[in-house]
Amino acid sequence: MKFDMPATTNPIDQLKVIGKATERIDGPLKTTGTAPYAYERHDVAVNQAYGYIVGAAVAKGRIESMDLTAAKAAPGVIAIVTAENAGQLDKGNLNTAKLLGGPAVDHYHQAIALVVAETFEQARSAAHLIHVDYERAKGAFDLAIAKNSSTPPKPGFGGPPDSAVGDFVGAFESAPFQFDATYTTPDQSHAMMEPHASIAAWNGDKLTVWTSNQMIAWSVGDMAKTLGIPKENVRLISPYVGGGFGGKLFLRADALLAALGARAANRPVKVALQRALMMNNTTHRPATIQRLRLGATKEGKLTAIAHESWSGDLPGGSPETAVSQTRLLYAGANRMTAMRLAVLDLPEGNAMRAPGEAPGMMALEIAMDEMAEKLGLDPIEFRILNDTQVAPDNPAKPPSSDPQSKAPEEKHYPHPPFSQRRLTECFRTGAERFGWNKRNPVPGKSREGHWLMGIGVAAAFRNNLVMKSAARVRLDNKGVVTVETDMTDIGTGSYTIIAQTAAEMMGVALHQVVVRLGDSDFPVSCGSGGQWGGNSSTSGVYAACMKLREAVAQKLGFDSTKAVFADGQVRDGGRSTPLAQAAGESGLVMEDAMEYGDLDKKYQQSTFGAHFVEVAVHASTGETRVRRMLAVCAAGRILNPKSARSQVIGAMTMGMGAALMEELTVDKRHGFFVNHDLAGYEVPVHADVPHQEVIFLDETDPISSPMKAKGVGELGICGVAAAIANAIYNATGVRVRDYPITLDKLIDRLPEVA
Amino acid sequence: MRPFTFERAKTPADAAAAAARHPDAKFIAGGTNLLDLMKLQIETPAHLIDVNGLGLEKIEATQEGGLRIGALVRNADLAAHHRVRRDYGVLSRALVAGASGQLRNMATTAGNLLQRTRCPYFYDTNQPCNKRLPGSGCGAIGGFSRPHAVIGVSDACIATHPSDMAVAMRVLDATVETINPDGSARKIPIAKLHCLPGDTPHIETVLMPGELITGVTLPKPVGGKHIYHKVRDRSSFAFALVSVAAIVQPDGTGRVALGGVAPKPWRVEEAEAELPRGAKVFTARLLAGARPTPENAFKLRLVERIVASVLAEAKGAQV
Ligand SMILES: Cc1cc2nc3c(=O)[nH]c(=O)nc-3n(C[C@H](O)[C@H](O)[C@H](O)COP(=O)(O)OP(=O)(O)OC[C@H]3O[C@@H](n4cnc5c(N)ncnc54)[C@H](O)[C@@H]3O)c2cc1C
Ligand code: SF4
């Protein structure tokens, strides 16, 4: 099915199941510990052996020698896989560095060996007996220095590296109010609960991997490519994922090494990435340096906007696209954005929840607060004054550099209208609910005992992406509808919204729907990433259900355009027939995909919100504790308000981590993230998370999909950290432009302790 | 983890004697620190002596009016004990400021005193660390040193002792009681238990090989206002950047010990004479000779601010 015209009324609009706050259908499995996560699939293959990964001890260099003698002789050891004996290996399309290093080492804790043994303890013990000699090479580990030799990156997910509208330089120089500041955001880790984990088993030349992965088809492709085997010979199964946040978008070392280990051991092998390897072995959100320049009239109209961002990655890597939102968020006739990429020999950077916007909004939305103060304007009024209904800067994709490229020239729309944009309403609703008028605009003036109190605000913005997604639906003779798609549920609630969609489409109760996810034998979905999963995967289910409805109508002799599917019946013109009757003995199966035309080019599709935060900063110690948070979101139809709320409060919590504590500390001498465990890399704990509230504006977006929905899972993190930073400023009068805002950056500028 | 043998000792003397028989032995109490370090190949004992069955989990009054705390008393039980809460509030508060409920249910008094540093280079066996591998160098000096010590450090090591409980015990003038493999017992003032790193940061206490801690005694209560102020980057479940244990008397005299700033709980009795003169003067004395790194110099200012706040709080309470 192709979606190239705005949606009109369709069965989803009945809203009998969709749009209702619905408990997760997989909830009982998870709360009783019976949801089978990858590492616990003891049932799927007999005689599983255990693998333990050895990570490189240097950031860059070569392995001179590796002595496996003692490890091989250790009790229980079955095999040891290294680059030397693993056979020819390619590299996945989506991997920057090789997943099995050696002899060249590309980054710290890059896997260089897998020890396979009868027990986990034996594998671990033997791994420590491997002796490796390295020849260290000099590397670049400091972004502030490498920045000076950065270059424009290839255009990728975040669009082209540069954009320009009007005359920024002229407009900035002549603006009566100017603002120019530089912000930094640190490297961050996904730090999800469930480490990357896989069990691999070979059957002849066919490989099956039970794993924890967000994007099944991507990873099947990269597994096949890396091993040099046909895609058809690889099966990935990932029904439950214990958190991903972008860290499990790709094939990673656990899956590849489990496959190699299983081949070497000639039996199934399971591998979980040790916690201590997570930060350096896998991907992370790269640090940024961002410069913001704003020029405005004295009334507060922005006339000039510039946002430049620098980040680093291994050779062949990609930038953190931190300027994306600045092209779209505020009006202003003269503007420029630029992204530059430096080569760093730190572990590879890649997507983490709301790549681009999450760190970009951390800088932009402090800058807006600072500019509002300069102008003497209320920060909300300043933002509303610069609201826009058309995209102010939508740079064209540069022509393909490949002369053989057969891709048709895409039509470019320089200023497409937003399909829906209710940013102002988000601010107004939030201001009212949060009690914005109680905020003292003069910083450092509100106090409760030891605590300096402050309120801050920031916009939330994240683009909405739509992705092709397929599903198969089966109707059986009991009226049960089974949906199969390789979509994943990474804790987001995919199982439930997919069940809701099928129930709505086929007119059956939720408990009559069975959802099976995360298996590469199922039709290829959009996967979970970029907050596209909810809308795009359900649209694929919608397409398949439309086909099934037609088939049912035809079988039962109904006019498919008129038949009503409700209560397990198909009805039209006084006739009512049980749905199950259409199934017959063998059931009725239909498969389809939703594909998209160019509505996402003609219209700018984005999601919007406003974050409100109240903080307390300890007057003596500078410790910041968040007191209250509110997010108001306008993000199309909310398919399941309960799981959508969970997504947003989770994202707000993660944004709090970014604001106050999360930072992978770089050892700039040796080139690695030092705090590589959950004791050193602090994320918020329960005691940090105060009262949180989420309001969804009632909205449908017919431009986005037949579901009229958009994403919320990443919107919730965008802007939170800046709102906290702005609240800290309001509390203390101290402006910190380097995240995270830890107390050492505040205390010198706090008033003396009485 | 290196394979090891395991035994359950029955009496304190047995435990100490068993340790003498196995030069590579370690006592295991709650295991919350030792096991983590064994999994990471940082501690590699060949033999474990389980001391949980020694009958050392009692808290009793002493004849002198103080309290004797068995070495195996769990941190959670110690914090909740009525006499601790009434007479040694600083200890109770320090304990509940540490770790998490689950950990405090396992962690023991002796284990807490002997827990090892949280220096991230100590935890990464690829990195140099004089404490883990004498002579290999110190990764933290010149590297990531924000959480590290600012005083009592050496050119060999700048690690902190991470305990909260020990800081309160230091301000309470606790005494550590031990038994040796030869059956002899001794009493060690807590001030003398931990060593400064000097050239030998791997030697962390004055305990002899096989010496078992049997208990800790607290002297008669000294009254005053008991405060434990722990400062960290998140609200809970984090080690102290700086902590201050204080007992302040109505006349403004008192005692102060610091956590998070030194290789041992940091207290300078002579400096306490300056307490009535205010935080600035007192802190200057307390931290005289400090050698911070650029990354952790903020701790010096932080100490002064917390002490000021603690003194203000103590005064406020008397009004
Ligand atoms: C995630 C986490 C967070 C934590 N946060 C904090 C915190 O905020 N503040 C804080 O203070 N602590 C914290 N801790 C540390 C915790 O307090 C210690 O792990 C605990 O107190 C150790 O006690 P244990 O009985 O488990 O010791 P074990 O691990 O059993 O032993 C520790 C050491 O003591 C030795 N030992 C044990 N008993 C005796 C004895 N009777 N005689 C001689 N030697 C003995 C052992 O041989 C070993 O070397 C944290 C720990 C973890 C894991
Ligand atoms: S500070 Fe001490 S514990 Fe840390 S690396 Fe240096 S020697 Fe090792």
C-alpha cells in the first residue's frame, strides 16, 4: 500500500481500541520474569557453551603477539576465536570499526578475542590468562584540539553539513541585539539495563541468533556481509529487548562473536557483553562543541541565526547532527548552520535517543533563554514571537556524487509548511498548568531554607520520520488475529499498539490478537529507531489488515468498501456474519507493507513540545535536585496514552541525566572512556526523579500516515536538559554552558555560605 | 575470577588460624566488595574463609557506657539500632547515606572498614595502578582525577577511602578490635587503622596477614549535635564527592571528620580548636598541605562550604 495522499477517514478513526490507555499485553511476562530475553534462552538450543570477550587494552595500535597457551590449557576451554583464526571477515555497512579487531586495534575495548568454555566462570577465568603485547600508536582523543582539523562530513541522516538562507553575516552584524556563545555536551552512553547479548547456533551453513536488537533486517544484512554468507542463511530472533536507546540498532560484537564462537566450538555459544566493556566496546553519543549566534530586533524578532557544531568519530564515521533542529525551530530570515567532523580515535560514535536534536536542543534552548534575558523578554513570549508555520531552512540534498546513480532527482521544497505545528499551544498550556507566572524572572531570588529555587522552560522538538514497514496478518477459524512482523519492542510498547491496531482494523477484542515480533522470518518492518517505530510499524499492520479485510469481505460476499468490522462480526445492510467464518480450516493470511510517497517532502513533519522544570540548588553545596517536571507534547494521534506517557517520562528522566550527571570521561592520554561501569557513569536513580507530568495535546496528523500518529519516544528527551539548565540559572544566577551541570561548575559562583 | 577453595570458619580464632595456613587467603563477609573485585580479577585469592558463622553479629553495651559492635553486624542493622540512633546519630546517618538498601543488608562493619577504593584505574586491569600492581604507575595522576583525594596523597597514589561509615567512626573515636593467628588480640584506634599511601599504596591498613577484625567499640556518647552531610552528583546510590561528619557542642566546640578527600577518614584533632572561629579558619587548618589536582581542587572549596553549612545548622538547632 502506498501512502501518498493525506489520510481521510479510515477504520482507525473509530478509536474503539486505538487511543485508549491500554496496559501492555506483554506486561505480565515482564513483571513475572518470564519474558524470554536473549541470554536466558536456555530452551532454544541444547549444549550451549559460554563465550567471554577480551577487549583491546589500547586505543590505537597493533597487536604484536597474543599468547593463548595458558588460556587454551585452562579448565573447560573449548575454543578461542581471534582475528587470526576467524577466517576472512568483512565489516558491516553500519559499523564504523571492525567488531573483531586484530592485528590492527581501532579503539579501546574493541573485541580482540572470544574465549569459549563449558561454563561462564571458566571462560572468564581463561580470558584473563591471555597475554597480549601491543605496539601503541599515537591517536587523537581530544575534540577541542581535533576540532581544528575537522572537515565537512558526508550528508547523512541529518541532511547536508551546511545550510544558508539570506545573509547571516550582514544581518548578525547589523542586529541591535546580538548573542554569541559556545556550549559543550559530553560523550554519553546508552547505559541500558540489558547488555548486548546473543546465543548463536549453526545448522550446516545456516545460522540462527537469538539476540537483543532494535533493527532486525539491518543486522541480518550486516551479519551476512561480515561473515560473507547469503542473507537467507541468517536468522535473527529478538522478541524482547531490555533497552536499546540506539545502542542496539546495529550488529555488535556479542552477536558476531557468538556466531564465530559457535562455528569454532561446533556447538551453540552464548555471549553477553561484560558491563565493563559496554561503554568502550559499543557505540555512544559523541560529544559536541556548539557555537550559537543569534541576532534580534529590539522587539525580539530573530533576524539572524547561526548554529555550528563540531563532533568527532573514527575514520569513516559520521557526525552528531546537532544543528538539525535549528534549521526548523524558529523563524528568522538570515541563517546558517554547519557541521564539522573531526577524526578521533575514541570508540565509535553513533545514534543515541534523538541523535542530533538531543544535544542540539541542549545548546540552542539555553541560547534562546540567554537571548530572551538580553532582550528583557519572557522566555516563552520570545519563543512564541519567533514561531513559524513553514520550515525556515530546508537545505536541498546535494546531487549524488555517484554518476551511475539511478535514483530519480528528488523535487526540493525550500520552505515546506509544517504538517502540524502547535508549539505555541504547548507553551501556553504548560505555562498555565505549571504555574509559570509564579516564576521570579530575576535569578537567584527564590529560596526555601537551604535551597535556591528556580523554574525553567525549553521547547521540545524532534523530527518525525516515516519508514517502509511490512506485516503479515492471519485470521483463524476462532476469530483470532495473529500479526507477524520483524518489528521490535525495546520496552516502548510495540506489542500493545500493534495489537490495538489489528483489533481496531479487524473489529475484534484486544485479547483476540496475538502479536509476534522480532524474527527475521517475519516481514521486514521499520524497526525501532528514530521515534519512527510506533507510527510506521502500525501503518504496516494497517496495510496488511486492509488487505485482510478485503479478502474477508470477498470470502463472505460483502462489499469491502461498505462492510463494517466490529465485535468479531462483519456487517452490511442488515446482514451480519462472524469474522471467523472467513478463515476456513486453514486460515486466511495476508501480507502487505506501507510505503510512503513524498508527503514528507511537501510537508515538514515534526513533533513539538514544551518542557517545564522546577529545580532546587543547594545554596552551600551546589547540588541540583529536580523538584517538578512537566512536558506538553503535540505529536499527532497518541495511539496508547499509557505507553506514550511512559516513553515521555522515561525520556525526561534521561534528559535529566544529560543535564546533571551523564558524562563519559575521556582519558585524553590513553584514549578511552574511564568511567566504564554503572558506578562511574551515573544515570538518575529513583530518588532523583520527582513529580513528572505529561500532557498530550489532542491532535491528528493526516499527512504522516493512516494512523495519523507521529513519534513521542525521542521528543520527550529533546529540550529537557536545557530546561533544567535554565531553571538552575533562574535559581542561582549562574549560567553553565558545559554539560553536565555538576556542582563544581556552580560553587565558585554561588553566594558565600552565611 | 581465579578458582579458589572455600571454608566456613567456626570461631574467630579458627578463622585467623586458617588464614595463616593459606597465605593467599581472604576473609569473606558480606562479599559486596570482595566478590566484585574477584570477578574483575583485581582480587585473586586462592582461598576464601567465610566469617559469617563466627557469632560476631551482636551489638552490646560496654562497661564504660559505650557500645561494642560485632564485626559481622550488617550496616542496615547497625543504622537501625536504637542506641546508635539515640547516642551516635552521626553513625546512623552516615550508614544510611551509603550504598543502597540491598547492599546495606549484606555489608558488614568490618567489610565496610576494609572496602577498597573506587578509583576507576584501580578497577581497569589494563591500566597502570600502584595499588593493584605495585610499581606499575598511577593512572589517575595526570588522568581522570575528579573523584580522587586532595590530601594525604603521594606521588604513588591519590585514591580515596570510599567509606561513609568509617568517617563517622573516626569522629566518634572508635576502636577496632582484632585477633591474630597466634590467638593474641589487639585494639587499634580507628585513626591508626588505615595507612597513607606513601610509596606503598597497596598497603592500606596496619592489619597483619591473617588478622581478623572481631568488632568495633564506641566510647561513651559525647552528646552534641550529630550531623552527616554527604555531597554527591545524584541523590542516592553514589559515593561521596565530599562528606562531613560532625559533632558540635552547644558552646561551638566539636569534632569534624571528612570523607571523599583522603586515603582515610580525614580528621585533624588540633585543627578542631579553631572550630569556634568559623569554617574558613578551621578548614584552612584541616586541609593544610592539601595537594589537589586541577580536576578536584573544587573539593577544597566544597569542604569549606559544607563545614560552614554544618556549623550553621548546628547553631540553628540550639536556638
Ligand atoms: C554499588 C555499590 C555502592 C556502594 N556505595 C557505598 C557508599 O555510598 N558508601 C559506602 O560507604 N560504601 C558503599 N559501598 C561499599 C559497601 O559499603 C561495601 O561493599 C561493604 O561495606 C563491604 O562489606 P562486606 O561485608 O560486603 O565486605 P566483603 O566484600 O565481604 O569484604 C571486604 C573486605 O574486607 C575483608 N573483611 C571482611 N570481614 C573481615 C573481618 N572480619 N576481618 C578482616 N577482614 C575482613 C575482606 O577480606 C575484604 O577484603 C557500595 C558498594 C557497592 C557495591
Ligand atoms: S590513584 Fe591509587 S588506586 Fe588510583 S590508579 Fe593511582 S595508584 Fe591506583
